[in-house]
Amino acid sequence: MKENRSDQKLDIARTLALDDGKSNRSRKWRWILVIAVFLIAALGTVFGFKRTNENKLQYKTLKCTQGELTVTVTATGNLAPTREVEVGSELSGIITQVTVDYNDHVKQGQPMAYLDDTKFKAAVMGSRAALASAKAKLQQAQATMRLKQQNLQRLRQAGSLSSGRALSPYDLETAEADLQIAKADDAAAQAAIQQAEATLKVDETNLSKTVIYSPVNGVVLLRSVDPGQTVAAAMQAPVLFTLAEDLTQMELQVDVDEADVGEVAEGQSATFTVDAYPDRKFEATITQVRYGSQTTSGVVTYTTLLKVDNPDLALRPGMTATADIVVQKIENALLVPNAALRFAPPRPALTNKSRGLIGMLLPRPPHRESNPSETSNNKYQQRVWILKQGRPVPIAVAIGPTDGSLTVIEHGKLQAGTPLVVDVLGEST
């Protein structure tokens, strides 16, 4: 009996243990189901919130315009006189007087400075004396030559009258030789006169150069000498004055970058400003684009010259100017802001219901909307965005020249006045 009872208890315990295992497994699956439902609900809330936020985005727009576009190239440089003359001295000496100063207007031939001329006057006097001596020697040589000619002529007459008996051949030859010597002395005397005249001319020229004259009509920009100063012109002529011939016509020298020089050409117009008159624009015209380049800190530039009218003398040599050269002007063009070409809308999160839970947990990358015109014609290389039902939609366009803020649209389904998306403002309330 006792064994039967113990067997019954063992069966009951096994039954109870089996029931407990089934109950634990049931509870485990229930918890897994609850957690899965919670995760799905959370993900749905997140994606739904994101879609709601995307639908609430507000965009900033600017309209296309129809008008004129001016393309310019900017370059900097300095103003200079059209003709600048440096006046120096060929002679060495002491400056005794200076008659002009900075900003003085001078005329061609006007004396500006004087050198001490004492030794130069003495040189002229010596040259004149040498010339007089040479002329006297010429007269002496000519007299001697006439005497030799007469002597030879008498010998020939005596020989002719005596049929050669009264004339010695030796005497005749000697007379002829003396005449040739007299002619040579005459030629040497004439050459000495020419040499003395040349020396006198040089000395007189040097004497005239002791006065420094203005070679042109202009304005004194620089005076580098004072009375009492010694001028040394042994190796190189020193610069005493710098003159600007005509400040009403000036020249602007700018350095054009190698990337822009292909668009710059002679005859193009330009405007420029200087720091002295920041609110005033001056007109200029390109007269030369030089082929020779110059490199500064690795940057290659080309010197370009512009003609500038300066009737009121407001512009001065050396002023730094910033020039805008007009290289292209397009009229009646369709223009869009450059910000519209740079805009890219936020990448949307796609809701793919057909993918179910997997589609929500692992969404595919956003799909790029294609435009038929963009794919069928490769000239459309840019896109702008317009709003349809509050969402940005791309339009393919082909662009042309730009001035840095506006760009010409050469091809594309756009019209003047069309609002283009340029930025995202945020969410609507």
C-alpha cells in the first residue's frame, strides 16, 4: 500500500512539473509579443513624426527675372601718368640754383636747375684758342705751299728756255717734293681746324648743359636735388626731377589673372574706384593687354593698360585702383539667382507600406526623381527646384554666363516670375 501511494505522489509531481514548464513557455512568448508590439508602435511613431515634419517644411523662394546681365572681370593696379619723364644731368658738378619745386607747372625749355659752370667756361675758352691756333697754322701752311709752287714753276720755265741745259734733274725733283710736303702740311692744318672746332662744340655743349631745362610741358612730381648738392654723373646720369607730361590723361595699369585674361580684350570698357573717393566711379577703356606674364607668389598675371580721363585732376599718380572690366553684356536674358542653382532639398524618408514591418525597420535609400528632359538631352547640366503642393520638384536647365549673383538660363522650362526654391526656412506651426 505504501508503495502505491508513493508511486501516485511521484506521478502527481511529474504532472505538476510538466504543467509548470508549459506555463513558463507561454509567459515567455507573451512577453516577446508585447515587446515586439511596443517596438513596432515606437517605430511607427518615429517614422510618422518624421513624415509629419517633412510635410511641414517651409521653403524660401526667389523669382526668375528677365533683364540684362553684365559679366565683369575684377583686377587691381595703380594709376600712372600717360608719359612720365625723368630729367637728369650728364655732367658732374655742384648745383648752384634750383628754380622749381614739387607740383610746379613747367614749360618745355624752362630752366629748372643750374650747375657751377666755371670749369666749363674755361674749357670753352681753351677750345676757342686752340681753334684760332689751328687756323693760323693753316694760313702758314698755305703760304708755304704757294711759295713751293712758285719755286717749282720758275725751275720749269728756266729748263724750258734753256732746252734743259740750265736745269738739273735733282733740283727739279727736290722742288716737286717740297711742294708735296707743303700740300700735306696744308691738309694737316685743315684737319687740325676741324678737330679744334669739334672740341669747341663739345665744350660749348657741356657749358649749355650746366643749365637743366624741362624737356616737356608738365608737372613736377619729384625733386631730388637742392642747391649746394654735388651731382656725380661718372657712371650713370642721376635723376634730378620727375615730370608728368599731362595729368589730365592718365593710365591705369592692372594685373589680370591668367584665368580671366582670355576674356579681356582691347577696346573693352571698365569702371574703377580708388580709396580717396570710395563713392565715385571713374570710366576707363582698355588700350593694351600685354602678352608678357609676371608671377607673384605663384600667381600668374598679365599687365593690362587702361586709358583714363582726369579733367579735374582728382586722380593722382600711384593711387591704387580696383577695376571692373566689362567682358560681356547680355540683354533680355532669363536670370536666376545662383542660390537656386546651389539648393538641394532635404533627403526624404520613404514609407513603403508594401514592405510591411521590414520596410519600416530597413527603409530603402531615397529615390531620385528623374526628369524626362534631363535624361533625354545632355545639355541640361543643372537643376532648379519649384514648389508643387508644398514639395520641391526639380527642373533641368542649361546655364550660361554669370556675374556671381545671377546666372543666365539658356535652356529650360522656366519663365520670368517663376518662384525658385533657394533655402529651407524650417517647420510651419
